[in-house]
Amino acid sequence: MVPILLVLLLILVLFGAGFAVEVLWYIALAVLVLWVLGFFFRGAQGRWYRW
């Protein structure tokens, strides 16, 4: 009984980690798109961010 529960727990942890990594990829892609759009709307010389 315990090994089955451990395997199920491992599956849940791996599923959660995979979901989190996929969400982080989507967030990184959204930030990249916003950065590129800001770069093109402002031009190469102007800075559209403060840092």
C-alpha cells in the first residue's frame, strides 16, 4: 500500500513541476513579446523602461 502511495505522490509532484515550468515559459514569452513591442514602438535610441 505504501509504495503505491509513494508512486502516486511522485506522479503528482512531477505533474505539478511540469505545469509550473510550462507556466513560466508562457510568462517569459509574454515578457519577451512586450519587450520587443516596446523596443519597436519607442525606437532603438529611446528607452521605454526605467532600468
